Amino acid sequence: MSLKTSPQREVFATRGAFIFAAIGSAVGLGNIWRFPYVTYDNGGGAFIIPYLVALLTAGIPLLFFDYAMGHRSRGSAPLSFRMASKVAEPIGWFQTGVAFVIGIYYAAIIGWAGCYMFFSLNQAWGDDAATFFQSDFLNLSDPGISMEFVPAVLIPIIIVWIITLGILLLGVQNGIAGFSKIFIPLLVILFLALVVRALFLPGAAEGLNALFTPDFAALTDPNVWIAAYGQIFFSLSIGFGIMITYASYLKKKTNLTGSGLVVGFSNSAFEILAGVGVFAALGFMAAAQGTQVSEVADSGIGLAFMAFPTLISEMPGGGLFGFAFFACLVFAGLTSLVSIVQVPIQALREKFRLGNKASIILVGGVMAIISILLLPTVTGLYVLDTIDAWANNIGIVGGAVVGLIVIGWALRKLPVLRDHLNAISSFKVGWFWMIILGGVTTLVLAYMLIHQIITYATEGYEDYPTLITGVMGWGMIGLLVVAAIVLTLIKWPKQTIDEAEAAIADSAAEENLRNETKGD
């Protein structure tokens, strides 16, 4: 942890290693439990149109933006924004803070899924999956903040943190990339098997009809388009430092836009696959209960830990199906959690010139302790739900909006990022990318942010008491803003700035050389 020595900069050995890691980060719990219901609730098959528009006009352009920011300076989110301008640095720290709090609660969901893998084998939830989850498993009390621990939840969360920090201690290539190269193919194979099994269940066709029957009238509803942009935005791991950090580990000459296209379309392909599997299974569940698909369709935690256990109890071979389903949640969650935790680790490693292992133990350890103190309690679900709502809908969106306004509008750095992308990438971007990013994407995200702030301020959230929304919602966002300002005021080590400036100068020299060669 000496300040005199420079921590060695880790890199992805190959472009393929980066792509697997980036896909591992993007393909997470939201792909499996959020996309199917959002599609169903926003026009069914017709939703694919705004979804693809959002992917092409927001998702992939923002991926390119994050890649260019991180790769140009070879730095974390705070350092990348700092090298654009000193006034932009707090944005990078705020995005890093959002990743910090998301990692804290994300570990709990993975722990729950790990327990449910084994609960599935004997259907431990009995005849009432909802009561089992809330009362027997979580020991849920009234909404609030409690320090009464639930041992059955505490131990799995500790195990998740041990696994996550163990992977990170192995390094960028051997840990992050190696883990992703094994578990992403395994996740895809396992989920494909689940989808095939679900498609042959009685009633599966009704579930698919409910999901994909298009309601083109929905396309005239602005909220449907906002939902599409929201889904793309939340599912691609953009806007809170992950892709900036991962891109900083790439070698000097890496096809950034080509990689972004592979990651973006792979993520969307998995989401559509998840939609098919989930709604085929829900179609069976509706048929078995003699009801409509609309009566059993759900999203998020309700889908995973209440609806699906009920489904598992009703289907042939449900135990193995359930084990595989929750294993998919664990694999998808772990690959995402590893990327989330790496964001604050890399940021503080650069700011304070920490060694690789020291930064992981210090930063990851603090995250683990907070997670273990807050989440495995009788009020852990309320804490998780509140932090998740504010971190995603205000934290991620707010950081992205301010980042685009400052970098694109105030500092006018989009042409610089465009030139960096084009100098080393196969798919070239131009004025259309800059207009879309600075115009459509920024305005849509700004609308989402303002609308959500007004909603939370005037209506509250889920009838939770002011204590929990004030502390874990608004208080958490306020704390991140203060922390971002404080960390910005701490001076960067000269060596860190020199290394980033050298990386930028090297990139600029290559761009100039290419332009001169073209001119000749």
C-alpha cells in the first residue's frame, strides 16, 4: 500500500476475454426477471419496435461513450472524467458511488437465489411460496430499519462475498475474464435447456401468445417508449462506471465499436430468450391454475421467489427445473456483481495508489461488511427495495444525464471521443452518433430522471415510512453527492495523472498519424 510504488495496470489478454467479461456484466438478474414483464406490460410483440429503437439510439451509443471514456485515459470512471476536465470529476465519483451501493444489495439477491437452488429440490416452500419467502425465509417484519439478524440469510450473503472477492483477487484476466469465460457459456447452455423444457409444458403456447401478441396501439403511448429506453439502459451496465472501468483494461489497439456491437446484441438476444422461457413457464402455471396469464405474470423479486416456486411445485420434474433456474440467477448475478464491485476498487486504487490486493481487501471488505450489516435482517427486503429504486432510477440515470450534458454539451468532448473510437475500431461513428447521444439519449434520460424525482417526492415509494425512504433513498443519494465532492477535493497522485496524460497523448499521436497517412 505504499504511495511510492505504482500498482501494476492489469489488462484483458484478448479482446474475446473483454467481450465475455462485458457480456457477463450486462447479462444479469434484470434480463431474466425484468425484461419479460416489461415487454408483456408494454404492448407485447409491438414492444420489440421501441426496444430495438432504444438499443440503437441509446444503448449502443452509450456503450461506445463509456468505452471511449475509459480506453482513452486508461482510467476508472473518476479518472476518465477528471482527464476530460477537473469540473467533471465528481460525476465519475458519483457513478462509482452508485456502483458501490448497488453491489451492497446485489449480493443479497444472489444469496437468496443460492438458497432457493436447494429449496427447489424438496419444494421447501410448501403450498404457499409467498408466505414462505416473506415470513419463513426472510422473517420479514414491518417496514423500517432493524438490526435483528436472520442467520439463514446471513450465511449465504457471507459466502457470496467470499466468492466475489476471491474472483477479484485472482486479477482482471485470471479472475474476472476467466470466471466469465466459464460461467457465461454455462449460463447460456443451462438457460437454453430451461427454455426448451418450458416450451414443451402444457399451456406454454398461451404464455407465448400473451407475451408476443402485438398491441400496436401501445406504440402511441409515450410511456411505452420510455419503458423501452429504461429497459435498455438498465440492462447494459451503462452509466455507472462498469464499462468505463472494463474498457480501461483493454490493450491500446482494440476494436471498441465492434466489441460494443457484440455485447449490445448478445445482451438483447439473451433478454428475448429469457422472455420466451419465462412466459412459456407462466403459460403452464396459468393453465394449471385455470386462470389467465395476466393473473400470474409478475416481475422482479415477486417473479423469482414467489411466482416461480409456485410454478416449480406444479410442474413435472419441478425440483430439477427449479434448481437450474436459480442456478442461472446465481451465475448471472455473480458475473454482474464482480463487475460492479470492481468499479470502486479500481477508482480508489488509482486515487490513493493502492496495491491490487490491498484495494480489493479494503474496498471489497467495506462493501461486504455494510452488506452483511444491512441486508440479512428482518427489514432487509425493505432496505434492498428502497436502495434499488433510488440507485437505479435516480442514481444511474442522474449520473448518466449529468455526464452527457457536461461532456457533450458543456465541454464539447464528443468529437474527441468519436475520433478515438474511429482510430482503432472497425465500425465508424460520426455526426449521427454525436447527435443521438447529445440529443435523443440525453433528453429521454432527463425526462425519466425528472419524472422519477417528482413521483418519489410527491407519492413516496411502496407506502414505506419516511424513515426508510428518507435514509435509504434520498439520504443515500445525498451521501453519494457529498462523497463525490469530498473525493474530488483530494489531490490525485502526480504519477496517476502523468500516466493518464501519457495514455491520452499516445492515443492522440496515433490518431494524428492515421490522419496523415490517409492524407498521403
